[in-house]
Amino acid sequence: MKILFSTGCIYYLPIREIFILAKEAGFDGCDLVIDWHFNKPEYLYTVKECCQILPVYSIHAPFLKIDTWGSKTNAIIQTVRIAQELNAGIINFHPPSWFSAELIFFKSFRKIEDFQKSLGAEGIRLTIENMPMVGKKLMLTPYILNDYKDLIEYGLKRNLDFTFDTTHLGTFGIDPVVGFLSFFKTGRLRNIHISDYNETESHLILGRGNMPVAKFLNTLRRLNYNGMITLEVSTGELPRAREWMIKMMKYQLSILKFHLGLDNHG
């Protein structure tokens, strides 16, 4: 099992500094979030250099528009090319959002019968992520396939693997163990985005919400889950001061390793 750190947690820092911090904290690698920096072709060379610090095992396709990349479908294809250059084995993407009127993406999404073949993902596994309910008073389900059971059924039919997000499932009030077991039994679960949550907040550091963290992680251990697990928390959850940021990152990693039964060397 590889324990990764999402670069999106501290996206405001230079990418090299993010990789240095993740390595110093003891993570096995990074889950690279594609963002607006990739509008500049030369940025990829900077990221390649960062792979000498820590490997990129998983890449999150952009959930915001990259101006030079065109449609969402093309953005996934561009992400596949980046993954091939960085030797990353997994790409994650979100299903279309009706709330954001992603109609062009939805039309492509509905037509593709085999994502791996259609998007040229040879040697890479494309994963689709379960999405949350949003809102504080009026809770909305803004994505196509917001019901994780429908998402699983769709993915199995269209040759997709899965990334399971604990916080996203938590917005529905569903036990994360129940969700995990549903994804796990497909044999196609490749990555888990883990963070804590409560009734009103999401992507919290582990231990600051209502998620049964020990129960969830011990379930992974008992079932010998051997995919990736990515710490993906909101930016405001980590201290800004470098010394305290490192301490918190190490602490979060220690929680994961303890309950997963991993030694200090992973």
C-alpha cells in the first residue's frame, strides 16, 4: 500500500516545496492535482524535476477549466499524456456536473463505452470518483451519478476503476465502511481519498470530525486492501507555519500507519 499526499492540500505553495514537505513528512508519494499552472507548457518540466523528490503515483484530472486544454474530455486525454510522462499509474476524474452545466462533457461521457480504449490510457487506470452533496441548508446532488451505487454500475459497464472519497460519501450520512465495501468488492478500487467530516464541514484533518477513522482503517487492514490511500484535506486544515505544518502532516500519517498496521517504513 502507498500512502500519498494530495498536492491540492497546500496548492498555494510552489510545487517543489509541496513535494519537499511531503517527503519530509514521510509520505510514499504524491497525488498530483492538475491546476491552472499547467496552462504553461514549461510547468510540466518543473513537475518532472519534482518526481526526483517523490514519485507521482496518482493524478487528479482538472476539475476547473484549463484554458488551453479545451473540453473536459480533452482535459482527461491531456492528463493521460502527463501521466505517461510522469510514470503515474492512476488518473482520477469527476463525473459531469449538471449544476455547472457541463453539457458537452456529459454528451461525451454518455457515449463512451470503454474509457480506457477511447481515451488512450494504455498502461494507466482511469478512475472515477464518488461525489458529494453540497450546500448548508438546501442540500443538492449536483453531479451525474451522485448515487455511489449508480456510479459503480456505470463504471463497471464502461471499463472504469474507482477512487473512493470518504468525505464525499459522508455528506450523505452513509457509513464510510459501507461505501468502501461496495467499491472494494468490484476489484477495481485503486485509490482512497481520506479526510474527516461532520454535519457541516468536509475535508477535515483526521480526528476533527465524526468519521469512525479507526474502524474504517482497520477494515482496510483486515481485508488486505493494497491500493493507494491519499490524504486530501482542505487548505485551511494545515498550519501555515512550516514547522507546524510538517508536524501536522507527520501526525496525520502516523494515524494512518498505526491503524493500517504499517511499520515506520510503510
